[in-house]
Amino acid sequence: MNLPDYSVVFDNWAFLMLGMQETLRISAFAVVIGFMIGSAVGLLRLSRVRVLRMAAGAYVEFIRGTPLLVQLYILYFGLPSIGIDLTARAAAIIGLSINSGAYVAEIVRAGIQSIDKGQTEAARSLGMSGHLAMIFVILPQAFRRIIPPLVNEFIILIKDSSLLSLIAITELMRAGQHIRSRTYQDFEIFTAIAILYFIVTFTLSNILGVLERRLQVSD
Amino acid sequence: MIEVRDLHKSFGDLEVLKGITTSIARGEVVVLIGASGSGKSTFLRCLNLLEIPQRGEITIDGQVVTSRRVDINRIRQEVGMVFQQFNLFPHKKALDNITLALLKVKKIKAKEARETGLELLAKVGLSDKANAYPRHLSGGQQQRVAIARALAMRPKVMLFDEPTSALDPEMIKEVLNVMKQLAADGMTMVVVSHEMGFAREAADRVIFLDEGIIVEEGSPEEIYTNAKVQRTKDFLSQIL
Ligand SMILES: Nc1ncnc2c1ncn2[C@@H]1O[C@H](COP(=O)(O)OP(=O)(O)O)[C@@H](O)[C@H]1O
Ligand SMILES: [Mg+2]
């Protein structure tokens, strides 16, 4: 066994940080877009209109039932082969957002359904329409319950973004691969990358943990 | 005030209400009694259209509410409902529970809604709890806020579905007192409750419901002490 020599990490620090930036940038876009998709689809899954409900259900099932890597390959390699060119970044953001949206949709749906039926009945018995009841009674309560699983989902998204290294995005993982192909110091580089991912996800779960506690105090 | 004619309601194959006919006068207080599962809640919920009956007609204040053309949300404003489990909005303070529908449904100005809310809180004896969240209130206090919330819409009728059966004994009285006051003020009320003290004091009429039909009805005295039908007697002997 050789003793690890982490100077390789510090020698390539700037490059790793560029990769980190790309990871964070793309993840941030995907989190926001995925949240918007997921909220809309989650509500559609509870729609009174059967077709909408089924379409939303089909989207969720299909995305959750297929590997993210395959979805990314369809966008990045598949679409150009039928004449639709996407930049790597566009494919990355679209792919991650669509993927995350399906999981967020389930979180949103479950959050809404977890609110006691009596809440809707109380609101409706005051003459509130279904929409008013949803906006002012159900969603504010569901939102608080959704936060922990949502944080979880965002963390998964950031980790999953490492797959973007396979569609020519120089994010953190791929930056590491570049360095290793020059230096062959796989152990140092990949452990350093693991720690960098962990710092991001751990920070995120702490920030949102604080937010969650704030919300709980105020209700 | 309320006319119910031949009301039928089924859930799937289970027929819960099997032809209810009755009328309730303005200002009348009616107490509904009957075994668990006899259809008391279902009947009440039909009156504010939380359940839609399959057959029969309900008229409230001259308006046929079971007609397909009515605006359900409008009807419900006129029929207040108080639930066994209170169903306060946990994310809203007591006052905001009361004013929410005033603001969003009646679109009343914030200042005016607030005044109405505070007035109603005073009426149910909770002036000091305006800014308390429901989870910081006792069951009895929560139920009183729920009553105030329903009253805020200025309903013509108030429905109570076992308003005290989720409460600890020492809190039952404070809720019943509010209801008695309401009855004394002339509110038309339909109350599902086995609180005989309340019925004797405040009710004009007691209706005994069994397996989806009205078996017997009369003054509290007639029902509680001189029931004519054997099923009524049997039921009363179980709860007394
Ligand atoms: N939404 C529903 N779906 C199916 N069955 C129901 C529903 N609501 C009530 N029931 C049934 O109808 C019967 C009467 O219920 P309910 O009106 O709640 O009785 P009560 O209030 O007198 O105890 C019960 O057998 C109950 O299980
Ligand atoms: Mg009941």
C-alpha cells in the first residue's frame, strides 16, 4: 500500500472548483424547474379530470421506471439522431428537471393527500370553493409536510448530477476524471470528490433543516 | 326554514338514509339522536351538501338546495357546520380561522373582518385567544372557535355533529353553554348530540333516527320520558 498524496487535489483545485460550479449551477436550475414541474404534475394527479390525472400518472410512472442515464442519453444522443440538437447543458438541465419533477410530483401528491379530509370539509362548509380551500387551507399545511422529503429529493438530484459526466458536462465528477486521466491518482481524486459532494449535501440539509424548524415554530 | 322531503342517500350498496321527511321552523332547535351508524351525520351533511342525496328534496329558506342549478358555495355560507373533531385550520391563529372565509369568500375588508372576528371571539368567551394557534387551545376552546368561525358567515342555520363527544367532560359544559346562548338568541339549529341536559333545556324537538328513518319525534319530554315506540325506549335505556 502507498500512502495517499493529496497534493494532487490542491494542485488541481481551481479545475475541481470549476466542476463544482457547474454541478451547482445545473443542479440549481434543475431543482427549480423540477419543483415547478413536480408541483404542477402533483396537482394534476389529483385533478377531477380523468385524462389529466392519467397523463400525469403516466409521466410519473415512466420517469420513475426508467434509469436517469437512459433518459439523459435519449436527450443528448437520441434527439440529435432524429434532427433535434440540444446543447449538453440544455440536455442536462432538461433531463434532470424532468426526472426530478416526477419524484417531486409524488411528494407533492402525498403531502396534499396527507392533510385530513376534515380540513377540506371545514373549508367547503364555510362556502369556500375547491380552489380557495386548496390554496388557503390545504397547500399551506401540505407545504410544511413536504419540506423534509423535498430536501431529500434535492440532495438526490445533486448526487445524480454526477451522471452528467457521461453526456459531456464537465461537472465535478468529470473534472475529477480529467485529472485522474493525467495523474492516475484515482484514490485521492475520488475521495476528494466524495468529500466535496458531501459538503454540499450536508450544508443543504442543514440549511433546510433550520428552515423547517422555523416553519414549525410559526404554526 | 328547512323542509326535507323523502331524502334518500346511499353509499354504494349501503342505503343510509331511507326516506327522511321533516321540517324545521325558523328559530327551532332540533336534537337528533340515534345509534352509531344510524345516519345522523349523513343527514346533517346532506343539509349543507357535503353529501349529495340521490333522491328527495331539501328546501332551505325557500330555496331548493338539492336542485342541480344552485350555487353550492352560496348555500353553504348560509348553513354553518360544527364538527366533532373541530377541524380548525392549524396553520391559522384563532382570529384568522374566523376571518379566512370572510376575507376570501365574502371579500370583506380586513379591518371589518377583524372586528367581526373579535366580536365573535368575545361572544364565545375567547377574547384573549385571538392570536393563539389551535394547538395551544384546549379542545373546548377549539370547539368554541369553530363555532365562532361558522357564525362569521352569518348562517341562517347551524348544524352541529356531536360537538362535544371528542371533549373531556370538564370542557363539555363551556361548549354547551355557547350553544344554549345561540339557541336563546333565536338561531335555527340541528344538533346531533346525546347530551340530554342540553336537549331538555334548549331543544324544541328531539328526533330519533334508526337505520335511516325517523322512528319517533317529539318534545324532549315526550321522547326522554314518554317514548311510545319500543325501539326508542330500547335505545334510550342504552344511553341513559
Ligand atoms: N363516505 C362514506 N362512504 C361509505 N359509507 C359511509 C360514508 N359515510 C358514512 N357511511 C356509512 O353510513 C352509515 C351511517 O353513517 P353516519 O351517517 O356517519 O352515522 P352516524 O353519524 O349516525 O353514526 C354507516 O354505516 C357508515 O359506515
Ligand atoms: Mg356521526
